[in-house]
Amino acid sequence: MQVVDGTGSATATVSVEQTAPKTNDLDIQHTVAAPVPRPTTTVKAWVRGSNGSLLIPEVDDPQFLVPGLSAKAPVAVCISGGGFRATALALGWLRGLHHMGLLDKVRYLSTISGSSWMGAALCFQKDAAAVKDFLGTYLPPEQCTPEALQNVGVTGKSYAKAVADAQPLCRIIQGWITSNWKEQAQILTGQIKPPHEVAGIWTSAIAHAFLEPFGLHDVNTSTVRVPGTKIATEVADRAAKVGRAGNIYDANVKDLPFLIIGQAVILPKADIKFYPFEWTPLYGGCPVPYKDVTPKLGAGWVETLGLNAELVTKQDDTATGETKVEVRPMGPASLGEATGISSAYHSTKFVDFIPDIMDNFQSLLGFHKAQYFDMQDWNTQDVLLTDGGAYDLYGIYPALRRRVPNIMVFNCNGLSFKTMADFSSDKDLPGLFGCCSDEENKQRQVFQSAGFDKLFNAIQKKMKAGEAPIHVEQYQVLANDHLDIKGGWEVRIMWIMNERMKKWETQLPDATRSMIPD
């Protein structure tokens, strides 16, 4: 008997050689491969209590407490999705906060879709010097010459350089061309299931474009941790048991905010298609209990090391709001995978057209499937994960769940807000104020409707004056059961819109200003 230990996330295999009876004086050897289950590890899970409360590990759990986080300003920066536009805007806005000496004082950074490319790469920069190089130098408008704007920094240090060089679509097409088309045909026709073991084409392309320049691109055999937490010292050994210690990336919460990457669960055949899912350097999961869907979802978190894993056993002590579970990781749950999922906008479009065969297209089109166990019946199911913008384009709901009293919302919309129709073109913004259809209001509303007109009028006034499209307002938070937002408290929000600012433009050099369309 020969025992071959598995490495990475591969399955260990025991090869047993059995000698058959002699036939015609020939010795015929039969080799039978018996698969051995993947290795398991123990991780922590946090379960919603009977009173509806759910612990926030980075501030509530002594083992996962992030040193210094509670001392930071109670502010969340939330940057909307929007692909390359969002990632470029995020760079400029966060560069500005850094230039003003404010970025390291912010408690949370909540990112969605394209802004998660930026957030993921930024929040794992090793120290303050690396953060400075990554963000680049702020230029006042009079210094923004065409020549100066061409200087995007050095490969491996500057995010502007990474964005300038990024060609994820080319890599996706290359992935399709080099695919095993026989296997893809079998998947499409339902003859075989898509593989869990490795990241798909989309994730690999996104990680290569935006994370590889900074050495953060191991999507299949890596995990993450937060230095300074007590649990950080245990991550490497447990990750090694399950093939997730190829690289361990450290989140920098000393010089940067605590990162939240917004994702969504897709239930293609349900009346409501998209449900919240959060990924952080410490934990992830669906924080809201959904009992009337198949499969059930929520409500709670599991350590990041235990995401995309099959539940093996759990300790029967969930009444305390936390428990230990033994899990068998079945594929990647890395920083790169989280970033790819968060920006998988294409799968949100297919759900309306091919809901019955989404699973079959998962591998070919780069849809993301994961093993997920709910915390109601504690059953493991395959679920599809996608772009968090499908239910929360602004990344604001994680901040509201944590009752952060001050929020900066950066809007990456690509339309100019000349009319109310333009302002309402993205349903997520009016949805926050209950200014959509009844069903969308039920899913999204957290502020009184009157606030939407007031916000539009305030931004219009700033635009006409050529000033920065910024408005600050205090809101009474309304309860939203669908997203588990508790009501009855106040939040102060600064809205920063992607709009023209004539007073700033007049300060640009003539050569630069002439390049801006009227």
C-alpha cells in the first residue's frame, strides 16, 4: 500500500495494489484508487442569538479584536461599484483622504465591485511607506499638466500603474481559448459538475490585473489574517492542514481601515434573486436569516479560513452566539477570490435569462460557486456568489448593520445628474429612500423618502455654482427587516458624487482643460 499525501487543496489518494488470480500464466495487476476525504480544520462561527443580536468579531470577540480599531473615528468610507470607473475614482478619493491625513483614522472601508479591486490591494499594503507609494502623490489642479498625469508610478508599488496596465478582458478571452472544451461541453450539458478546486477564469483575470503587481494574487492556496489579533498566531498552522497556507496575506489595519468586501448570494429560482454576503480579513458570511428560501441562508459569520467549506461537525453551544465548527474546505476563499466574486457583474445579468441552467454556465462564464452552510439547519449546499452591487451598489448596508454613526458615500455613477431621471437611473440610490417600486423599497429602504429630493436639489445647487458635488445630511435610520438593519437611530452621511466641478476645472492648465469634453 502506498499513501500519497495531498498538497494544497488537492485530495490525498491511497493507491491499493490488488493481485488478481493468474490467468493464462500471466500476472495481471489491478490498481484501484480510493479517494480519501479532504483534510479538515476547526474554525470559529458566530451565530445570531435568539434576541436577534449578532456579534461583530473585530470589536466584540477578544480573540478577534483588532487592536486600535475602536480608537479610530467612528467613520465608514463606502465606495460604490462601477468597474474601471469605480477603481479609478476610488484611487483619487482615497489618495485625497490620505493627503489630508485622514485615511488611517477611518474605521471601515466598504467596497463593492470595481472599488473592491482597489480596496483589496490597498488594505494589504504592508506599512505606511507602501501605502504612500501605492496611492501616489496628490497634485493640485494647477500642476495637473498632461505630462504630470502621464506619470503613473512604478510597477509593483503604484496602483495607478496597475490600473494603466490592467487588461483583464484579454486574460479572460485567453482563458476561454485555452479551456478544455470537451470538459466545458460536458459541464454545459450537465454530464459532469464544475470543479470546486480552483478559481475560475474571471477571478484569475481580476487577481492577475489588480493584485499580482503587489504579490497578492495567489487565489487557490492562500488565506488572510489580521496581525495583532490573538487569533493571528493560529492561522498558519490551521491553514497548512487544509492547503490554504501557500501564502498568508496580512491586512494592515494600523495604517488603513478595516476592509469589508460586499458580495451577494444568487438564488436564481427565488422571487428575490440576491442576498447579502460579506467578506472580511477575519470572517465572512450572510448576516441575515432567510428562512423561506431554498437553501436557507444566514444568519451569522464564520472565520475566513472556513469559507467555501463543507460543514463536518459543530459544537452544540450556539446559544452563546458563538461556536466552533469543523469544516472541510472545498475550494478557494482567498483575497483574490473575494475580489473576483465582488465584481462578477456579468453573472447578475444572466440570472434573468438562464435561471434554470446557471450552474451549467458557471465554469465557462466564470460564475462563482461555493460550499456554504447555513446556521439555521446547519446544512451544506452549493450556492452561487456574485457582485455585491446586485443588492447594495454603495456598500452602505454593512456600515448600517454595524451602526457606524458617520458614513462617507462615494458615488461612481457614470451619468451626469442633470435631471431627476438621471439621478434616479441607478435604482440603488432612490431605493435607499424608498423611491422605487414597492418591492424594491422593501428590499432597500432605510431613510425617509423626503431625503431623496433634498439630496438631488442640494447636488444640483452645488453643480450650478461650480462647486464640489458634496452634501452632508443627518438621517433617521428606518428598520429594514429584509437586510436586518435596526432602526431608531441617527446617521450622518456625506454624499460625494462623480460630477463636474467647474471651479476646480478653471484652475487646470489650458492644455489639460482642453482635453475635457464640454
